[in-house]
Amino acid sequence: MQIFEYNGSALVAMVGKNCFAIASDRRLGVQLQTIATDFQRISKIHDRLFLGLSGLATDAQTLYQRLVFRHKLYQLREERDMKPETFASLVSAILYEKRFGPYVCQPVIAGLGDEDKPFICTMDSIGAKELAKDFVVAGTASESLYGACESMFKENMEPEELFETVSQALLASVDRDCLSGWGGHVYVV
């Protein structure tokens, strides 16, 4: 078992018409033993930007604290919130500076940019960005999430349909992965 699979996770972000959805499972485990069934993997950076962190739970919490600190410094200096593209570059830089002893995390970033244009991306543990126009996935359930999202995704979904699509894709995928599950958290913006 790899260290990325130690706690188990499932994360997905999907784009709709001037909106996005980000969803995660609720299970926190130590290998195959379930520790908690209400674990929060998705965090709100500001009203239009969300961050999901899969991987080792302790590294995810540490990285989240560093990112919140850097975002607050940005708010104080610039007197505005960070754009999703800027935040993705910040996350990538923080991960890359620890490349020789990396955080065992795969971030998923979802936000609304200028003119309500949705932005989603994911990264590996050393900050290599993967941008997408439709959906991104991360975690131990990523293989089944890819299949479910590819079969269910449609262009320009309204928020209600997007919520239903992301929820069904997440639930169908965590049923096929023993390291994730116990329902999910879904945010639609």
C-alpha cells in the first residue's frame, strides 16, 4: 500500500454553466480500518474558491493551514480575494518548494473567475498542474471517478443538474473503492 492510499479519499470537481461543483467522500481511515465518518476534505478559501485535499490527512491539514495563512497575507496586501488561477499558482509553488520531502497531498482547486467563468484544476504532490475544461478527480477512487464522470458529464449543466451528476458520480465511485465512502459532501457555486 502506498502512502497516498493510507487514509483513502475521493475528490471530484466538475464544471457547469457559470458554476462549478466540488465533492468528496466523508471517510477517514487508517488503511482498511475506518476511524471517522465525518471527515472534511473540502475547505472554503473564500466565497468563490474551494480547495479539496486528498492524500495523507495530516499533510492535508498542514498544507491547508499554510495556504490559509498565505491567502490572508494576500488579502491584507492587495485588499481583494485571490483569483482561482492565482491561488492554483500559489499551491503549485508551495508544493514545489517541498519537492524533496513533499506533502503527500493531491489538491483539487475549484473557483469562479472573472465574469463567473469556472476554473478547476488538480495537481500532483510536487505541484504539476493539470487544468481541465470538464472535470478533475483525485484520491484512491480516482479510476472509478474518471469512468463515472466521463459517462455522466454534459456541457453547460445548470446548478441543479450539476449537483445531481456530481453526487451520482461520487456515490457510484466510492462503492467500488474500499478505502473511501460513507457518503459525501457536495458544494455547488
